[in-house]
Amino acid sequence: MQNKRKLAKTISKIENEHSDYETILKNAWKKNIGSAYRIGITGPPGAGKSTLVNQLALQLSEQNLKIAIVSVDPSSPFSGGAILGDRIRMRELALKPNIFIRSLATRGSLGGLSIKTQDICDVIDSFGYDIILIETVGIGQIELDIVDASDITVVVLVPESGDDIQSMKSGLMEIGDIFVINKADRDGANSLAINVSSMLQLKQQFKKIKNYNIPVIKTIATKNENIDLLLEQVLKYKTILKNNNNWYLARKKRVENKINELIFSRVIDNFWTNERKILLQDNLNKNNISKNTPHRIFEKLLNIK
């Protein structure tokens, strides 16, 4: 429990960009992180993602594994913090010593994930967790960020998604490594499963790994139905990743993304000198803004040494 409290405090420092922020991340990377299996759970609102995550975590916890759940919530319009609905729903899990739960706020991120999610997952990894379940906010957008943050992406749909499946095929349909038709006791579940399977067969480019057939699994999370089958497929995918060198490639991609993020941040910080800030505001005042274009102002800014 003490280790959980320490992890929680560390994550808070990252979220709030504490003065120790960079040191924390550097120390995490020194621990040769990369062992944790990062499972992304995404899909439209109301698909039952939280219940599904709850059931997966319960079954994983019985395998003597350390499980972390990162639930990305919509930001509170008042405080900017996470709305802690997922924590309330996961009280049973929170009592287990090998399960850690954290809610994060999106804080305006458009990809369904908090900007700090990957950094937080790195820290969780450094604390020795075996599995990290990442649940996206489910805001109905194409949540492509989850692909970069996780090793496997599980897309959760419900029978009512059938009407929107055509619009989804260029978004969620492209990122899924496993598709789940949750609330499968509702009308339309079978037809949706067939529809999704047919689309996946036609769109071979969706496959990230050659000769891997993307499964479509029907579940009823509230009744714990077929969760064991889903878990079996999720764990099987980890073996496939390691056998195909994709385990390494996913980590290589995350490191590259982090380096690019650091470069971008450093370049922006160095670029905006006081002189450039003054010049920008001068060119944007009422008297000058109509005389300039963004490209012209850009050229002026570049000419300042």
C-alpha cells in the first residue's frame, strides 16, 4: 500500500509539472522500462469500457500479476481535474493489493488521451507493474493517440454502433487489434459482429502483423460473459508481438516520439525570446494586423537573431 501511495504522489508531480518532473522521468528510464504490457481500451461513449476493464483487471489479478489501470476522464469544466467516475465504479479493485487505479484528465487533448499519459505509463512501468490497462475517454472522436500509447488496442463497440459502422471504418476500424461487441445480449449484436468481421477481411491493410487474424469477440461485461475469451486473445497477442519483433518496435517508436516531443518543446522555448514576443504583438495590434499575413509575420520573426 505504501508503494501505491508513492506511485500516486509521483504521478501527481508529473500531472502538475512539478520541479522534479524531468528528474522523475529520467530516473524512470534508467530502470530500463519496457516490461509492462500496455493494453489500450477505446470505443464510443456508453460501450461499457469501464466495466470491461474492471472484469479484465479482476481476472488478471488472480494470475499473481501487478495491474495498473489508467482511466482518462473528461476534464472538469471547473477545476480542470478528472471526473472520478471510474474510481467510484472500481472500488472492488482498489482494495486489491496488486491493483493500482488512477484517473487522469484529458485537459483538452483531442486524441482521447491526456498529454501526460505516456509519461505516467513509463513511471508505472518503472514501479514494476506487469500490465497497464489504458481506458480512453470515449468522446466519440477517432482516438488515434491510443495506438502510440499501447502495445495492443481493443476497440469496444455495442449493437447500437451498427448504424455508425460505415463512418467508423476510417477511424476506429483501422486501429483495432481486437474488436469487442459488448452488451451482446442486445438486438443487433450478431449482425454487427458479422459486419465488422466482413470489413476486416476486406481491409487487409488494417492488419499490423502479417498472418494475424483480428478477432471479433462478443461479450456481456456486466455478466462477466466471454471475458476469459477476450483475456486469452489479449495475452496471445503479447506472444505474437514478441515473436514478430513488434514488441521492440513499439518501444522504439515510443522513444522516438518522446525525443521528438522534447526537441519540439526545447525549440519552442528557445524560439520565443522577449524580442520575438514583442514583435509578434506589435504586428497583431489593430493598426498592423490588416497589413500583414501570417507568413509575413513568420518571416519577420525568423529574421530576429
